[in-house]
Amino acid sequence: MGLHTSNRLRVAAIDFLNPAPLMWDFEHPTRNSNLAERYHIHYTQPSRCADELLAERADLGLIPIASLTPSLAIVPGCTIASLDRVRSIQLIVKQKGGSAADPDRTLARVRTIAADTASRSSLAYAQILFRRFIGTDPEFLPALADPIAMLDHADAALLIGDPALLAHEALDQIEAAHGPCLWIDMAHEWRTRTNLPWVAAVWAVRPEALAASTIDSSQLIADLRQSRDNGLAHVDALVEEWTPRIAIPPATIRTYLTRNIHYTLSSDCIAAIELFRDYAAEAGILPPLPTLRFL
């Protein structure tokens, strides 16, 4: 399937809170009208962005690092990552006699995990945690992102994105239904065990689509970086926009955007992507990706 006749790049984007700063220029005047001449945006689930790229229904996408393939090029500059605690990827584990003081022992008892499948990367991080670091291989059961219902039929629940943020606000209700739980922040868990950032997603492009468009690589990199920088300069406006959209306190939204999420694709983030893909390949979770391809 070819490009649109206008030669705009078709962009698969995510309507979650965490990429909001990256999307600032695409969604706000006056830059949005200028960018609309070069890009056509549509919104989808994180796990579907890569599918659309690989099926040539999109040309540029914010995709989970689990979905990178040799045919896709990472656009340097931007990422969705965390340097420690991310809040928005939570593994909630029923303790069942376990102890928060000995989390690995509690994790070793887990046999079933109800998983929100919105992000392939988060699912793979959880599988790596158990297979590589805990030495077990629990069953992952696809489920809607409702923690109380998830824990009704599984030992643990994996929540991703906005539902994970909302779960923090519902902690009392969750534990009233299922007793004390161990709350595992997956980014903190990865950081503790590897001393590297946790990376969720990057901008990736089909190089052949870029070559067929009117945009060159330097323009694309500059557009995405400028959008991120402008978004981070307008955090107060983003907090105001998102407060009616998600039932968490404005202060939590601000902290999330400024401290929990890291938006710069640093050398440490690149090393983390490489290690993640190595671990996932060794565990048979993802196909090998010998080298990362950059634009």
C-alpha cells in the first residue's frame, strides 16, 4: 500500500497520558497546522502501532520496543522511558501468605497473571522478570484492564498505561477485595536488576516510506524533537487538559510527566533496549534483533 497522494507521512499515535508531551505540536496551534502539511495522525493501541507499520498502513509510529524489527528504523531523539519508578506499569500480586519484605519469594508463588495486552513490551518485561530473574514461567491470561476482576481469577494482574495509574487511586478497594497485595513497579524492578533505564517505546519509521515522502530524515528528527520540547515546556497546560480525562489528582499527572517519564533517547536508553531484546531472545519471548537500526 503506497503513501497518500499528498505524500504526508501516516502516523500511528497513542492517546494515552504518557506520550502527551511528544504529541504537543501535532495537537496544538499553531504548529499543528504546519505539521498537518507533512503528517496525517491517527490514534490506536500501543500494540497495534507496529502492526500498522509492518502492514504498511502507517509510515511512522510510536511503537513498543518489543515490536522493533530489522525493517524499521528508530528515529533518534525521543522515547517513552523511565529512570526509576514509572507508575504506569504495575504488577499487582496477591500475597497469599507471602511477605512484602521478601518480594522474590512472593513472586515465585505466582502461577497465573491476568494481563492487559495493550503493550507488548510490558508483557515481555514481565515474562523476563519471571523467566530470567525469578526462575519460573507463570501463565499469562489476556484480560480487560480491571484489577479487581483480574485478581478474581489469577494470582497477579499486569496493568499498563492509564489503567495502571488509576489502580493506584483504587488501592484500598483492590485490597479490600483481595487482601494485601505486593505492588511491583516494573520500571523500578528492571532498574534494580540491570542498573539501566526502563524503555517502553520509540518513534520508528519505514525508511522506504520516508524516502517516498517530501520529508527528509533531518526534518523528521527535528519535528519530533521540537514537539517533545514544546510539550515539556507546556506541562501545566497538559495537566489542565488531562485532569478532566483521567481520574487522578493534577499533582500526580504533573509528577508523572516530569519525573516518572523520561523522554530523551539517551545512550543508556539505547543500551537498555539492546539488553531487553537480548534477554527476550534468550528466553524465547521475542525473535532476535542483532542490531538496532537508526534513521
